[in-house]
Amino acid sequence: MRTIPRNNSLFKESVCTRCGECFHYCPELRLSLKIAKQEIENLIEGKVSHYVLLHCTTCFSCNLYCPNDCKPYQLILERWNDLYKQRGAPPIYRFVCPTIEHNLWQMLQVFMSSEEYLLINRWMNQIPKDSILLIGNYLHLLPFVFGNSKLLDNFTPVDLLDHWECGGYLYQGGYLDVVKHIAEKCKQDFNMWKVKEIVPALDAVHWMLTAVHPNEMGVLHNCEVVNFHELLLKKIKKSEIIFQNNLKRVVTVHDNCFSKAGDGRYWDSPRQILKLSGCKIVEMEHNRKDSLCCGFGSGASWNNPFRIVFDIMAVSKRKFQEAEATKADALITYCGGCLYLLWASRELFGNKIDVFHIIEIVRMSMGETIYYPEPHVRRAWDLITIINYHLLMSLLRKPFWIDKISLDEKILESKRYLGLRILRKLFDVPIIRILYRKGFRIVLPKMVTPRKF
Ligand code: SF4
Ligand code: SF4
């Protein structure tokens, strides 16, 4: 794929005093000031990073710690982009590339129920109208979260896998040159559809469309982009969405990485919605600007491709420990990406705290019946099966470069995946599930990337 020029990086090298505060206060790294100063120096000079590029969970917090608003996070992304150009993406990353054969969405089709299949097909073949709800790649994995909810009567849901969440998860991994291509494709599609208003289900996508595409990629969209949670809140307050049930739950809130991008605007609406639904919120030790990653972001700082899954799970384990320490009875996420990762983690570590997407909370408050936890448990094991397949395949594969961003319909054609189906059936056998969990927990500490700090 040819490289097309992006705007200059947002990192303000001329204002950076190299004080190291960004990485010193980082909730993941907590580097000593001495090491933190050395690390920022190394990143600016393009020298080897011994800490940040190896253990960063791409959580955005360092931007909020910098006293001079230098945007050190964008410097990290630039350095990962440099590394990507040299060494490619790790073999296992193929599974989140919708344009490459045997990706997650293609493989998941063999496990989806006919109702789920119908839903996503409807969303994927929807004719876009003036105003659309972008479902996106993550909620595509969990169509039961929206289901046939009356909530969708308020929107025209559109689901395109080759928008890659408008480049959101590639951006976080530093695949910046690829994101530029995706931004151009999004613009082409939106223009072709003549869409006037876009409501992305993810705050991450809202940020990509309103800030990253125009400011970092040089791609300005000609339509209004409305924040989903702010819109939901407005509709609830105006009684366009009516809450019938007071849920009376004690919950804690997971603030996702992208939620830290919008100067705090993404933290408040989900909390207000929860309060209106009758939930009492108890905050985790790390919340809002200090929030810990669900684990997913840990894959960005890969070094040894085989350790990626274990690094992700180790970070996720810490998130659950914090959530359970609050004694809340449910952990609420307002990001679909975090949701599927948290559920896979919950199944592997045997956590007891309930995990809901905020849409499920809204639906229960509206008086709708949601099926819980069965579809989440089932999907978690579907995903664990697919990840195991890719983990094994990654032993035989080399790093790669993403050379195609548009989806070839053939890729989504259903395949038999006999081996995958057998493995999935095995995971339904209780004793195998128990043994797998035990084995995973024993192996995990030995497989995570060792830390020198
Ligand atoms: S980016 Fe900000 S916090 Fe980090 S070293 Fe530079 S001035 Fe200090
Ligand atoms: S993005 Fe998050 S984990 Fe990475 S260095 Fe910044 S604060 Fe730390």
C-alpha cells in the first residue's frame, strides 16, 4: 500500500521540557522520573525504548498528565508506526484485519445463531439514510447487545467491517499510514451515501471522525457527527426513551482508552445514564483520566508475537481485581471492544462480577428482557476458540503488512472450519473448560513479557 502524506504529528517537541512526568504518572508504567526522562528522550531521538514501547497499553492517559499539553501519546504512536514499517504487524494481528482471510468476523459466522446472523445481515445491507448509526466491528461480534431492541427504532443502523471502526483500533496500535487510507475510504463512502448525520456507537469512532481524521490525517468529513451517549441521554431526559424500571444496582464504570481523548466529555454521559437507570456508582481506584486498560491495548506494545495474548490477559486480570475491590455487583463498559475482551477474561479467570454494556442497562431500564449471561458466555468461548486457533497459526506465520483496506465480499463467505468447530465443541465439555482455565492460569505468569521495573 503506498504511503500518502498525513498531517504533522500532534506531538509538540519544541514545547516538551523532557520532564518525564507523562511516563512517571502513567498508570501502567509508573516509571521513576529518571527512567521516564530517559524514555521520552529516547522516543524523541528515535532511539531504542526499553519500557514505553514494550509495555504501554495505548491508554491515552499520558496526554492528560503532560503539564505543557505536548501530546506524548502521539509520539508513541509515531514510533510504533516507524516500527510497523520496519517489522510489520505480528502474525496474530491478522485476526482483527477484516480484509484478510480467516479473520475474526469471518470465523465467528460459524458460531452465530440464525437470529444474530439475520441482524448483522440487515445492518450490513442497510441502505444508508440522512442519519445513520454506525454499529462498527466490535458490536458486530455481539449483535445480541442491541438485539431487536426498540432503541434501534430511533436509528438507521449501518455496519461496515471495512471501516475498521473508522481506523480506531489501528490508530491505537500506531498503524497511522493505514489509518490515513481508512479515513479517505470513510469519506468516500459517506459522500457517496450523501449522509448528513453520523452517530457512531463507539466514542472511539466519534473521536476518530471528529478529531483524528481532520487533525492528524487531513481528512475532513462533510457531515455532522453526533455522540451516541450524549444523544441517548438527551432522549432519556426528553422522555423519547422511557425508563420504566429502577434497576437499583451498585455498579462500577470502566472508562475505555478513547474516553480520555475528548477533554473529559466522554466520561459524564454514561454515568448520568446509569444514575437515571437507578444504578449507584462506586468508582474504581483508577477511573476517568487514570483508568486502566481492559487489556486489549496491551497488544499494541508487542515484541514477542507469542506473548501478546498473555500480556493482554495479564492487564485484564488487573482490571477485574480493581473492579471487584469496589464490591460493586456489576462492571459497566460503554465500549463494545472492551466488552468482548472483558467477557473472555471473566471466563478465563472465573470472576464473579457481572459485566454489562451500557446499552444492556438502558434496555433493562426500558423494560426490555435481555438474555444474560448466556450469550456473553457463549460468545466468550467462541472468541477464545478463535484466538487459540490464531495463536497456534501464528507459530507458523511471519509478521505481515496490511495491504488492503477494502473488503472483498468473498472473504465473508462462510467456510466449514471443521477443526475450529471441534475445538469449540470441546470447550462446551465442563471438565475441559475447567482444565483449560486452570492450565491458562498456571501458564500466564510464565508467558507475560518480563518487566525490568
Ligand atoms: S511530553 Fe510533557 S510530560 Fe512528557 S516529558 Fe514532555 S513536557 Fe514532560
Ligand atoms: S498511553 Fe497509557 S500506558 Fe501508554 S505511556 Fe501513555 S499513559 Fe502509559
